[in-house]
Amino acid sequence: MSISETAKKNHEALSPNRRSTLAVTDPELIEVFDNFAFDEVLGYGTLDTRTRLMVILASMIASQALGEYKVMLGGALNVGVTSVEVKEIVYQAVPYVGMAKVYDFIHATNEVLESRGVKLPVEGQSTTSRRRRTLKKVWQYRKPSLAKGLKRCTRIHQQINSIFKNTCRLIVLVIT
């Protein structure tokens, strides 16, 4: 058995002119792995290459595969995953696997991006501010009590209107 032409083509698209050191020391393993990962797996599902690579990067962060992450990061950038998308993948991993586990991946990502001429930091992607998040949290927790207060104000307002109406009627009666 040898590495299929499809596996070779797909591997080359991700990592041009890169030969795995394991291909020299463990050729049988690489033969099985490359045929599986770069040929057989790709025959299933409908993910495009960019999306598949982004999923692979996230899974490598979760499994703490830093060495392979760096290799696949290069492949992801080669097929059009942007530096902003890569940073977002790393940032999104923090709440799920923890800052301590993502820390080395942040540095590895920065190293790879800088080696490719990407100026850091990349453009910010935040769609909110700390103040807005705080106000949103306050509203979330205060909304029920504010609603109750508004109902109470409405009842008081109705009572005042009723008193005012009755007072106006009384004044009209007294004048006439």
C-alpha cells in the first residue's frame, strides 16, 4: 500500500513542499494516516476546506496538540483562513478549555502570523464594550423589579387622574 494520489494532492495543498519527519522514521504510520486524513475522511460530509481547517484548529487546541496545531495553522492560512479568523478561534477556546491551556496557542499563533508578515495585533472584532455588557447585565437583573415598579407607577398615575377628574367635576359643580 502507498499514499494515494488524492492524499498527496490534498496534503500538498495544505503544506506545499513539506515532508513530515515521521514519513522518514515511521513511513507505515504516515501512509495509513495520510490516506485516512487527507483522502478517506474528505470523502464524507460537506464542509469546505476552510471550515474544516478551522474545526481542526479548534479541536487541536482542545486536545492540546500544539506541535500539530502549528503545522495545521500554516495549512489553514494557505487555504484562505484569515488571521482574524484564526485569532477568533483561539479566543473562543478560552472559556471552553481555559486560559492556561490556550496560553501557549496564543503565542504559537502570534509566532506563525508574524513569520508570515502579519502585523499584530490584528484588527479588533469586538461588537460591544465593557460598559454595554455591564448595562445589559444590570437590565437583565433589574428588568423584573423595574416592570413591577412601572406597574405600580401606572396604578398611582391612574389614581391621580381619577382624583384630578373628580376634583375638576367638583369645581365645575361649585362654579355652576
